[in-house]
Amino acid sequence: MPFTLMWTEAAEERYRKLRAEAEASLKARNARSATKAAKAKGLFKQVHGCVAKLAANPRHPGLKTHKFDSLSNPYDERLPVFEAYAQNRTPGAYRVFWCYGPGKSDITILAITPHP
């Protein structure tokens, strides 16, 4: 069952920034006629893939989804917040924090951040 994605303002801003950086690096790469993709493009591709998998199946094994206790659910403090891996085995690997809600078939992306 596909979910509808909702975004917090901070998460949506971070996603847009990552996309803009990827597009800028692609333009610069094309101007230089370089063949290797830039780091920003790869990062956005991984984050976008994570978000797409969340919408399709939050239990996808590649996401390594698990509960995250340091954030509280904005809709109901009794419900958990989850962490999904956008990257793995990378210094400062990006994570996507999310929760179910506000509706029954909704997922809210709370934050997209590098792992400390």
C-alpha cells in the first residue's frame, strides 16, 4: 500500500537544498565535460531513493528502519518516530527521520540529516 508523503518545513527545505546542489553540480560537470558524477548528485540520488522506498514500503529491508527515541512524534507523543538509512558505511551518512500520520495512509518526513 503506497503512502502519501507529508513534510515538515525543515525536511522539505533540506530536500530542496540537496536537489539544488545536485542540479548545480550536474551543470558544472556538463560545462567541464567531466564523466564522473559529483558527490552532491550521488547524495541526492540516495536520499531521493530512500524517500521513494518509504512511500512505497516503510519496511523495505534496504532502509534498515528502526525506532528513534530522541525525537517525539508531532501528532501523538505516544507513537514512535523512525529512522531510515539513506546511506550506510559512510562518514556522516544521511538519515531520514519520519513518523506515521497525520492520516492513516500518511507518512511525515520530519528531518533529513547527516548522522553525527
